[in-house]
Amino acid sequence: MSRTYSPREMLEKLISFNTVSDQSNLALIAFVEDYLAGWGVPSRRVPDPTGQKAALHARIGPDADGGTVLSAHTDVVPVAGQNWSHDPFTAWADNGRLYGRGAADMKGFAATVLAKVPDFLSADLQVPVHIALSYDEETGCDGARRLIPEMLKQGPRPATVIVGEPTLMKVVTGHKGIVVLRTSITGHPVHSSQLHRGVSAISVAAKLIGWLDARTAENRAKADPDCPFEPPYTTLHCGTISGGQAHNITAQHCEFVTDIRLLPGDSASDWVAAYRAFIEDNVLPGLKAVSENCRIDISELANVPGLGEEAEGLAEPIARRLTGDNGRHVVVYATEGGLFQSHGLSTVVCGPGSIDQAHQPDEFIALDQLDRCAAFLDRLLKGMSRIAG
């Protein structure tokens, strides 16, 4: 039998694994597998193509449809360049807080769920509890993208999903989606005194970024004042740009990265198609007239759907009953919730900690948030155990 952990003890253990997204998460996954196996709970890995990362799925309770997925990602954002007062992968406590990379985002939820495994096993569950741990959420949700279909293919089919991102245990019913695009431009280099004979890739990039900014301005102008998101419209934003060789050469190359933050219901493919159409119809012909070697290439780095508010979903009333939270909460950052929902699973986001601490140096979670999450899971188990049958 595995040892028992309090949520705090489990969180300290999970923080000790360096699972920054560019690192392997297999040591953490192996620990969780061994921990679950010690309690007699089988689990299944879903590896990434490299074999250096894996998601994990476990089910506790009957082999039956229904029940709830408790979902968390295992990866964390980098610490490089941040001014930490202690080792970010050795948890420390101070003044009612537990510090460490991932404490809030989102190992706090994963730790509380794992610490509750003995309680899951002792409950008279009438429907199963699913534990879903993913990788690479921070870089595009690739882990969940592979995990969810495999989980559903293996069966049984869960009824609801709780994604435990930090919401201070409030019930979040909607979030924006995100598409990340890399635009690479090849121009025609000439001496800048002969500008009319060349194509500056930087100038082309400026034109494309201007188009993106104009679309954001249009969306702002026609935004629905009743939209709960802040800002209440889809945004198109250039975050990084690089290019050029010298001040007196028209730039042969320029590359920039854009993220599009989509309102739920907005089509990512429609926005990308409109961008491509602008390039094909209004930009490329002028470039090609100077040199056939000019080109514009677009690659998609990430595409995560938004989470839409559900008119008659099962997850929201359950989460509201368990938390007592009846407010309307949406967030503008993306989570894996939209992916679960896109597979037909009723989903909410609700977890311990504050997003204000996510990605920050000296990231922390208030210890009373772990207590609130544990009480939430206790109430969830009680409800799942008293279903008539």
C-alpha cells in the first residue's frame, strides 16, 4: 500500500519535479504511477511522439459511463530570467502560503486530487472518478489533445469534466480560445539606395501586422456590451518579430508570431482563412512582380478552442452546488477545457489558487485554497456515492 499524503505534502512532492515544458515529465509520471499502483489503481500512459513525455489516465470506481474527470496539466512555465528568492523546485512555506514553480498553476489541484485517492477508493462510488494528467498545456495543449481521444476510446465515457486551473475555487464557465501563427516572409534584398528594385520583408511584415491591428480595432468597435469577457472581442496581436541584415539592405527575411485570442464561437479557421486571403489577394502579387523568389509562409504553432457557456450542461450545476458560487465567471486565458468540450463533454474550470500568481517568480498558493479544494472533492465524492442504484 502507498503512503498517504496530505494535499500539502503531495504538492511539495510534485513541485520537486522540474517539469518545465521543454523538459521531460516522465519522472513525475512514474512517481504518480507508482503511487496509484500502491493503492491498487491501474493507470495508462499516453506518450508523446518522442517518448520523452506522457499523459496519464486512471479510473477509480465502476466500469460504467458517467462520473467526472478531474483534469490537470503537469508542465510548468520556465523560471529562467526570473528572480526567485529560493530554489523554485524545492517548496517552502511562509505565512500561510506554499511557494514553488507550479504551486498555483496547476500542481495544487493535481496534488489535492492525488492526495484524495484513498478517499476515492473508500467511497461507495456509483459512477467513476477519472484522473487525467497531461503535458505541454503551456505550449499548446498537445498532451490533452492526445489524451482525450485515447481516454474516450478505452471507455467508459465520463459525463463531466472539472479542469482545475487556478480560479480561487470559483466556477468558470467560459474562456477564450487561442491560435498562434508564425509568419515567415522572404523578400528581395537590394542596396537601400535602390529600394524600388527590392522587397523589404520587414515592410511586408509591417503591412501584415497593420492588417491584424485593424481587425482588432474593427472587433473593438462592434463589441457586444453584454459580452462577459474583458476585452469583449477577439484580439489579434503580434508578440515577437525579427529580421533584417543591415540598415542599408532591404531585408530578405522577417518573421513574426501572432496570437489570436478568440471569443467562444468565433471560428479559428475563418480568421486564418481571412488572413491568408488578404496575403494572397493584396500582398503576394506585388512581391511576385519584383521577384518570383518572394514568398510568405504561415505555420500554425498552437490551436486551442475556447470554452463556451453551456445552456444545459451537467458540469456547471454540479460545480455550483459544490462551491456555492452562483456568479458568472469567464476568463480570457485558454485552458484544456475547450478541448474536452469539443469532444462533447460538459466542462467547467474550477481549481485552487489565483491566476495572478501563475508564471510569476516566487509563485505560491495559499494553503487554505488547498483546504477548500479538498472540501470540494469531499462533497463531490459524497454526491457520487449517494446516487440511487
